[in-house]
Amino acid sequence: MATAGSLEALRELNRLRVIDALRQRGTASRSEIARHTGLSRTTVTTLVSDLQARGLVVEQPLGEVQGRGRPPILLRLDPSAGAVVGIHFDHRQLRVAVADLSSTVLAEKWQGLDVDRAAEEALDAAAELVSVVIAAAGIEMSRIVGAGVALAGPVSRDGTVGSTVILPGWEGLNAVDELSRRLDLQVAVDNDANLGALAEVSFGTGRGLSDVIYIMVSSGIGAGIVIGGRLHRGVTGLAGEIGHVRARADGAVCRCGNRGCLETVASADAILSLLRPTHGAGLNVRGLVELLDAGDAGAHRVVNDAGREIGRVVAGLCNILSPAGVIVGGDLGLAAEPLLAGIREALDRYALPPVRAAIELKAGVLGERAEVLGALALVIGDTDRLRSAGLVAVRELSLKAVN
């Protein structure tokens, strides 16, 4: 026979499941929450009423009604329940955003910065920009429950940066410790390709897909892998480093020290280096996109060739993981059409037919904001982290010990 304590513990767990559903979806009806959690509609209605009484859940105002019938009432977490910070250290810029626990971005700013070589300067600049963005959002610092960080380089599970060539100024630095000290917040750090994947699955073109490979094509090439709805990082935290898979046995020497890595033939830098002799030394990614829009045959050919090289490597990964979707983002996500065409051609040729038939190949829709949105999602989706940060709403819903 169940005890009163065990029944109350179960109710607390189910309340937390409702809150998690609203964190992940932003807004949802009672019926959608029931489908998401597996709880009955009656149970969800009771739990929602309890959470409304606690001031944790509010109803979304109804918009203009179209057609017959009354639309379902949507629910969301009360914005006053807390907020999180997202930071993206890209190679050449810094971006910071603040969002409430329903994933609504309240303020966002960016600035140009040489992140690769100036670690201390970049960390100090991030702390200053966080203060500016929090103020712009009108949020009290006491309401910030954590910070997520996307870093353009390999990061171990404890937050230590381990590359001397990708982020030369960051080698051996523990980004979690450094930012926690500067921000006085709990901090979670991950590779930017991982968080780009998390963003597209949470908010973008990958919504509804539980198994996804996100390809980030920028100055380097990386993959974020989502399996069963969760990021797959591997034992070292470095899963997805496809930019250093050998593409050409006699290729150029890569910054990692090997020869012919994928990023030496298909990254944004590699593509631009091929086009600059004929299109000008100052050609950048935006200029490349303009060339493609104008129908430049040379630009189209080079990007399409890069897509085929990427697609051949990705096809091998797909044969191993059999994902539902392959999403292409990063700087060259802006050059989606010829890049996707090349990747599609390689997938059609090299992926096993049943594997290929199940794959949706898509361009990412979040653009240069993907990684900072992923950094926000990293914290918003981490119930244990929010609970340990002392968030009142989550602390109230933490499980009670059953003796």
C-alpha cells in the first residue's frame, strides 16, 4: 500500500515533468502536455492548477480566433520564475543572450572580438557584455539561475579546452571555472557544433526529430550528434569532430598536423582561398553568398564540390547512426542551395539505400544565432542544474525523501 509520503513524491515528480514539458516546448496546451508526458488529461489539469496557484505557470493570452470553435488555451512558465544567460565565443565575435525559462529571448547583443588568441580578454568581455544584456532585459541578477556557453573548439567534459591550434590562447584553460568566477553563476560549457544541434532540435528545423546530425560548416567543420533526443558527446566530449576525418590522402597539411582533413578542402576558409585569386583577396562569406545569389558559376562550382566532400564523410556517419535528419548550418548555411545539392548527391551515392531513404536533409533556420540559442537551451533543459542553482520554482518541486 502506498504511503502518503510516496504519493506526494509522485505528485512532485509529475509536477516537474509538466514544468520540463513547458521548458522544452515554450508554450503548450493541456492536451499537448498530456501527450508529451504520458500523463492523463485529468492528471495534467490537476497539476497545472496546482502550478498556477504557486505562480509558476500562466495562461498565454488568446490571439484572434479564426474559424469556428474556441482554440485550446496555451500555457507557459511565468517569466518571473527565473532566467538564464547564453554566451557564444565564436572565432571572431562574442554573442550574449538572456532568456526566460520558456526560452523567450529577452535581450541579445554581440561584438567583434579575436576570441582565438585572447582568452582572458574574451572572458572579461563576456562578463561585461552579460551585465549589459541583463540590464537591457530588465532582469535582476538574483533571478539568473545559470549560464550556458558555446565555444568554437574542442571542450572536455569538465570544461577544459584542449587544442593548441583551434583555440591557441585557451589551451588548458577551464572555461567553466573561469566564467563561474567572473559571473558568480553556475556555468555549463560545450562545443558550438553540439549546441547548434541542440538549438535546431529545440527551436529550429529539427523539431520533432529525435536522431539528428547537425553539420556546422564555418572556418572549421564539426558535427553535433543528437541520439534519442539527447546530445551524444562521447567519453572525451569530443564526438563529432568530422573536420579532421581524412578526405584526401595527398591533401594539404591541416592545422591538426595531419594531411588532407575534410576542413582543408571544404571549410569556409578553404572555399574562400580557392576563390580569392579570381574574385579578390578581400572575399568573405557574405561576399561569397552575394556571388552565389548573382549566379557566379565559379562560386557555385566550388561550394557544390565542398558539399560533395562533406556529404561523403557524412554518409559514412549516417551508415553508422542512421539518423532521421541531417541539418546543415554554420557560416556556409547561408550558401545552402549549392552546398546542400552537393551533400545530397554524396548521400545518394554513398549512404545505404534504406538509411538514405529515412534521412531528411535540411538547411538550418537559426543562422548565426544557433549556437547562443543552444547555450540557452543547455541550461533551460538541465533540471538538476537549475535545482542546484537554488531556483525557487524548482526547489519547491524537488523530490522529497521518502523514509
